[in-house]
Amino acid sequence: MVSNSNNGEPTVNGERTELSKPLRRVPSIPDPDLHKQVRAALKKRGMEDRVAGAISTIWTDPESVLPQIANPQRRRVPGAYLLVVSGSVYTSRLVPDPLNPRNADHVQFALAQADGAPPATLVPAFAAGEGELSIHVDNRATLIEQVDWTVETTRNRNKPVPDIAEQGIMDPPIGVATTVQYASGETPSTIIVVREGSSRVSHGHYHLGVTAEDVLFNLPRTASAMQAHINEINSSVSKADEDILPTERAKIRCAVTDFELIIGVVPDVPGAVDLSQAIKARVAQDHLNTKEPWSDEAKHTALAEECLISARTAGVIATDADADWLAGRLTAKEVTAHKIVPFMDDRAARAIHLFTTSDPKIHNAVRQPIALVLTNEPTGRTKRPKITTKTKLPLAVELVARERRGAALDGELARFRKTLTDALPSDLQKIVWRPTKRSPEELYQAAVKELDEVQDERPATTELRVRAAYVLAKHGAISGPRHDAGPGGDRRSAGAVLEALVDTKPGLRHLRQIIEDDRAGLAPRQVDDNGVPRKDGEGKDMPIDNEFLRTKLAPKDGNPKESLDPEARIREHYRHAVLATKDALRNLEAQMHNLAGLKNGDDVPLIEREGRAHARLLKDKLQELAGEAQDWWERAVEAHGAYNGSSADEEDGTDGEDNGEQEAA
């Protein structure tokens, strides 16, 4: 019979089984001379002394590592081999990846300016030397905050099976030495960052009870602090078996782990793949190309970041500030100091163009990181993945969405992504256009000219549409097909509606207004033919919404039915009112005829026998209306004579003919 003993261990008839990992004392810190030998061997490979020093202290058995440094193991990744040494290490001297891309979809960017945002930022790690990466953060406190957030977020999102408390860390994590540079001027720190297996190490740290500050700065720095940590763990092993608590058992099992340290890269083509890229490809092999990948948002966020780095390296993105703006690491206020256009529609247009243009230089720069991930050939054979707009556009949309992450609910953010994708032209990769510095008015004028001249290529129109599509999606002013039955149904996509808008001047005029209003901090407003905002009965601006776009501005059966020019609109309302009044008069005449037909037994209409009060009210109301109609007629005769030179007699004669026809009727 299997049961649990008092200390939580699986037992059979009271005896503990072998299901759990046996307890072993944690090895004491090795002889410092062995550390020095490892350090020297790593320096011989070309590593900086500080990097070699940080690596030398993580091993529980440095002697087993020394032979591997001269002859490292090789791990295949697309386009290169990673050089690896492996062995047993102290878990508390490993740092879970503070940039863990698994959490990329939870990182909130400065651009969103969301209150209560987590401290994490998505900053790139660059190859900095032999077997070394480098990252830049503000200061040590920032790094501690980010590692702490990463550990908690990673643990909450991934529960290892079997439980690490029972089995310890089973699969060896993979890591690399990483030097942290601080903008504050503090001395750089070299730490051993886990790039694959952060979840396992994060759970291990939880059971060990160590903090982010411990693994970053306290335990790696001094032998005395680390030995005290080891002694505390081993004190539990010295207890009687039945007295060891489950939490103490978990701590003992997690204290040491097998580990693979990356110490270099050998690319197939010199210079084609650096250490940073090769490591990302290695991580992607286990996550992005598996049956249970990261979320699409996390995948797109991580890939978009790599594409920005590649585009900046290729000179496609002009400056670091431009790259940071597109990456969402700068607010609109901060970006003005770099003389970059601070409008959000401009940022969106630039991101969309970057990931959709067929310009060879831009396409190749963006394609490279995507291809590196999508190519998964451990044998080294060349595979050329097909990188299309369908592959790239989600990365652009995710870049754009960074401005709203944390400031909008997840459902709203998902709708924004989908709507923006649907609203954009489906053939952007075939259209020659680019973001310009033209104002919305200048774009509108150029788009009208393209429409009037029936030009085959309409770059200004495309730019106007792309910018407006972003604003409409952001404000929820356009949505997908409406599948209502009957006249209210409209199965056109958002893109089809915008396609119809760009083929009419009222549509182009509203696209211009949409952009101008967003730049002014307003929701998009309807305007008349003169560009003046339309008002409702309360004097409020009338918003642009999905119904207005689909039924008024771009109806499914053709051109707009209603002119938005104030004069023409009033005249159209006047015509309808006249027709409605005539219909009402005919109906009144018919109802009075029906009323007169209601008779009693002596064939006398009831209205004549019993309807004195009713007839009086009707007579008074009809006389009042007749007097008002007489006043209208007299004023119309005067106005007609003043404006057209017609005589009152001519007008009277015409009216008389009408009256005669009415009487005859």
C-alpha cells in the first residue's frame, strides 16, 4: 500500500520508496587552486579575466570541467555549432534569464505608460567577447527587480512535471556568461545566465529560498557566503531521516544541478551567426518549433525584437533612438528630444512598412532573424524557409500593440491586433509606398489627385489608409463583417470597407480627419464636405463608428447615399419633409372620409350628430395649419420674386393650378 509519511515522502507500508530523488550532501566549495586552473584555461581560449573568473566558481567539480575547456562538446543549431562544457554546478550561482522570451507577452513597454507596470524591460543581449554576452540596464536595483519579476512570472506560468521538489532539476539547464553594463556607472557584473531551463532554475531558487539579490550579488561574490549557504543545507541532511521536513528535502535536491555552459560558437559561414543569434536559435529549437510553443504574442514579440536589431545593424533603421521608438522603449514625449516624429500613427506606419515592403535591403534584414528561427535543420543541410507578408505582418502588429500592452485589457488588445491586421491592404508587399513626413492634409490632397487622375500606383492613398487603419483599430471604430440577416447584414471585411473608402473623396476626407483627430487626442469625428465636424442635436461631435463607415460613408451597394455638404443635406431633408407632409395630408383626407362614413340607423354621420366637440377641435387645428401654410406661401412668393425676378402673379398662377388639381382630386 502506497501512502505518505508524516514528512510528505511516498511510502510503501511505512517504508520510503525510491520514487523521489535520494538525498545527497551538497559538495563544499572546491580548492581555490582548481578554480584558478579553470580560470586560466578559459583565458587561454580568449576570454576576459572577469568572465573566466565568474565561470570558474560555479562548478562543484572543476577537475571534470578542465579537459572539456580545451575540447568542448558541439551542439548543432541552424547555421552554426555551439561549443559547450558540462558538469555539476551550484544552482544558487545561476541566474534565470532576466529577458526570458517566454514572458515577452507580459512585458509592458514605456510607450504604453501604464500605471503599475512590472519592472521588466525587453533589452537585447549582444555578443561581447569570446563566450560572453552583454546587456545594458539602468542600475543594479533595476536588474534585481527584473530578475525577481522574471522568476515569479516564469514560475507562475510553468509548473515542471515531475515536481522539482521531488526530483530536483532533471534536464540540464543551458547558460552563458553575461556581463551587465549599468547606465548609472556602477561596476559591471558578470553573471551566469540560464538561457534554456529558466523555469526549472526559478523553481529551484524558490525551494532554496534564495532571492534575486542573493544569486546576482551575494552568493557568487564570496566563498564564505556560499559556504555558509551550503552548510545550512547540509545541516538538514545531518538530521535523523524522519525529522527532515519536505521543504528541507526539496532544498537539498535543488542545491546542485547538471549544467551546460556555452563558451563559444563556430558558424558555418564566418561572421554569419554570432553567439547571441546562435543561442536564440538553440532556445527556439526547444520552444518556438515545438507542438506546445510559446503564445503567439510572446513569439511575435521576441522575433520582432530580433528583426529590429537586424534592421538597425543593416542600416535600415537609421539610429538607435529610431529602433528604441519602434521597439516601444521610448514614450512620445521622450522621442521628441531625438527629433523623431512623435505621432503614434507615424510609428505604426513605419513598423508596418518595415515588415511588409518588398524592398530587397529591408526585406533581407528583417528576413534573417525569422529564417534563423524557422530553419530547424540539425544535420546542417540548408533549408530556405518562405518568409512572406503573412509571416512578417504579425511581428509589425505586435510592435504597434506595445503601446497598449498593460494599458488595455487582454481582450481589447486581441481585438486591436485582429482588427488592424484585417483593416490593412492584403497586398502591401506588392504596393510601392513608404511612410513620409507629409501632413494628413498633404496626404489627402495627394490622394485626391491620384483618384482624379486614375493612377495605377497610389502611394499617398496607401499611406493615408495605413495610418487611418491603425487609428480606427485603436479606437474600435471599425470591426469585422456583420452577419445580420436582411438589409443590416454586411459581410465585407474591415479591409474591404477601407478599400471602398479610398475610392471616394468623402472617404479620403474622413481618413484625413481620422488621423488629425488622433494626433489632437480626439476620437475620430464625422465631417461635412467642407471638413467641418458634424454635430448631433445636443451640439456634440458625431463620432466615426463602424455603422457610419458601413452604411453612410461606404455602403455595401455603392456610393454614399447622403451628401455630407450642409446645404445639400438640408435640401435633401426639405425634400423628404415636403413628401412626408403631402402623405400626411392625403392620409388626413382619407381618415376624414372614413369618419364621415360612420353613420347610425337614420343614415346620418355620427360626426354630424354627436361630434360637435370633435369637429370643433379638428376645425380649429386645420384653420391653424391653414394659416401657417398661408404664411409660408406668402413668404415664398416674396422670396421667389426677390431672387428669381418672378412675379407674384406667376407664382400665384402656378399655385392656383396646384390648388385646382387638389380640388379636382
